[in-house]
Amino acid sequence: MKNKFIILLFVMFIYCQKKPIDKATNTIKHNIELKGEGMLNGLKIQSIQMEDSTTFKVKYTFTNPFNKVMRITNRFYLNTLLDTIKSKEDLRTEVMSEGEYKTVFENKKFLKN
């Protein structure tokens, strides 16, 4: 009976663990919201790619205070617990104009698709 209880606790522990991509997404979204100081309306993470265990390429959209829809692509470097952002690279900034996104900044050195 004791072994079954230990196995049950172990299964519950594993089940309750967040996937790394989910944990990173929460950390990154929280960081973007904090940096935006409440001025990013409708913030949505469009895509997140896990490049390695602590590096994530993220594309997100929002409406800025000037009522322009922006799409930003950044690379975030997190710590091993995925709860802190160590650094960030700006890869691309786009603004919606006439129904399509126009690139206003592109960092070709770090973009690597």
C-alpha cells in the first residue's frame, strides 16, 4: 500500500510539472507586459520556438499608444529554471500599414530565420 501511495505521489508530481515551453511563455509574456508599462494593448504571443533548452525565438503583436499594430520578433535567453530572462536580442520590428506588415527594423546579424 505504501508503494502505491509513493507511485501515486510521483505521478501527480510529474503530471503537475509545466512543460518548458509553457513556463518560458509565461516568463516572456510577463516580461513584455512589464516592459510595456501598460501601454501594449491586445498583447498576443503569435509564436514561440524553443531553439535550445534556454533560448526562445518569440513573435508577438500588440497595439501601441499611437493605435498602430506592431509585430515584434525577439530572441530571449532564460536561466535554466526558465523563470528569469538573462538577455534579449531584437530581431525584427514591423508595423501594420495598409493591411500588411512593413519592416521598420531588422537585425540581420542575429535573425537566422
